[in-house]
Amino acid sequence: MEDMLAIVCPGQGSQTPGFLTPWLELDGVRDRLGELSEAAGTDLVRHGTESDEEAIKDTAVAQPLIVAAGLVSGSALEAEATAPEHTVLAGHSVGEITAAALAGVLSPAQALGLVRVRAAGMAEAAAATPTGMAAVVGGDQDEVLAAIQGAGLTPANVNGGGQVVAAGTQEQLMALAGRPPARARVIPLKVAGAFHTEHMAPAVDALREHVAGLAPQDPRTPLLSNRDGAAVADGRDAVGRIVDQVTRPVRWDLCMAALAARGVTGVLELLPGGTLTGLAKRGLKGTATCAVKAPEDLEAARAFIAEHTA
């Protein structure tokens, strides 16, 4: 069987204070972040090195920060140049924009411009009502989904590996935490709203108007969709799915099932890595993983890419 590499890009909540600081020591990274900051309309260098946890939890900051981090680490690894016949790309939530850029659907500047509009709209929608998200870990998935819906919440991320993320009002989340499903834990997430639910509907119109002015290219590397795990061959369809994703659940479980069906032998998670490789260890048992968290991980990541695209 041939080797097959999945390059995956994490979503909101994976950022930590100061995580970009060591990356500024690499040649060209400060300038690259400066260019991406212009497109994003926010100072990514400052937020990635100096801002505290509360500041980078802000949706308008967190989303462009995560996309830029993924693009910087992807560029350092020349991820966009990996052999398409041995590679598949996917991103979780806002990470789908990172993946689309690496697949050539959007330029880096277009990706940051898109996420700028997405993040601003979602931040505004989140401010309208106190909403949030919580991971439900463990338990029987059918029972977990029933408990989430019984509390009036939405299963916003069905992540596989024994994890479903519930989203809704703070009162609904507190009710779920007070009566968790059997053998499950309810863990509040560091996000500022009920993403991927109808609470985000006010963000969609501006995003749809923004992407109407783009000319996306067809992916040059297979690109999986959060909607259903399907590979998207048309650039306009890929961008349309990113718009729809704002109010639709992220089906990462179906993305992992698609990776398994493709015979993926290695999962490489770009910066800030850790979350998706953790899910892969539980949902894609026996598949090798590699998470990029710091510049010292690049050498091992390059070897990992070479091993799984041979």
C-alpha cells in the first residue's frame, strides 16, 4: 500500500499566549506576518507574542491569528508543494480556510481577508447574546447527542474520537454541565460564542457578499469539506462551503472517516498543533501523527512529510 499524508489545520481554541514568539527567529517570518496582518486588519505579531489569553480569545483576533500561524508553518515546510497524489488537506472550522489557501483555492492575502470578515461578523453575532461552547468527552455518542439536543443545544462539532462540542446559550450549557450524559465530562471551551449554529446567522450575509468578489481557483491538492468529509474539486464550491460552515456543524468525524478511506498513513497538524492529532490518535488508531507546535518541530515534520509522501 502506498503512503498517504494528511495535512490538517486546527481551529479556534488552539491558540495560546506567546505561541508565535519563537517563530519570529526564523528568516522572513516577521515580514510575512506583517503582510498577513495588513490583509487581516490586525497586528498578528503583537497578538501572537504579547497579547494575553483574554485578548487572543476574542474571535476577531483568534481566527486570523490561527490562519496566519498555519500558513507560516505550512510555508516553512513547503506544504503547498507536497505531492498531490500522496497528500490530502483538511481544516477544522476556521482551519478550513488555512487548508483552502494551502490547496491554492485562495491566496494567503485572500484567506486573511476572508477570515477578517468572518471573524468580525461572528464576533458581532456572539456579542448579541451570551453564548458559548463546551466539549462533551466520553459516553455513548447517541446518548451524548440526545442530551445535547435535550438541553436545547446544537452539536456544533462532531469530532469523532469520543468528542462532541455542544453550543448554545450559557444557561443551556450550565444545564448540560449540571446533568452530563452517562460516563461523559462537559468541559467549557475558550471561545466567545456558539459557533456553527443559527446564533451565527447574522455573520453570513457580509461573508457571502465578500466572497462574491473573489475568483477562487480549483484545489491543486485534494481538499476535504467540514460539511461531509467529501473532497471538493471546484474552488467556488469550496468557498461556498466555508461560508455555509459558519452556521452548520463541523463534521470532523466524517473528515477522519474520509482520511481512513483514503488509506492515510500519517497525519501532520500545522501550527498551533496538538488538538487534531489528539483526535486522530483516538479516531484513526494506528495512524502515525506529527504536531507542529514550535520551530524545533520542523525538522521532524519534514522527515514525516518525506516518509508519508514516498
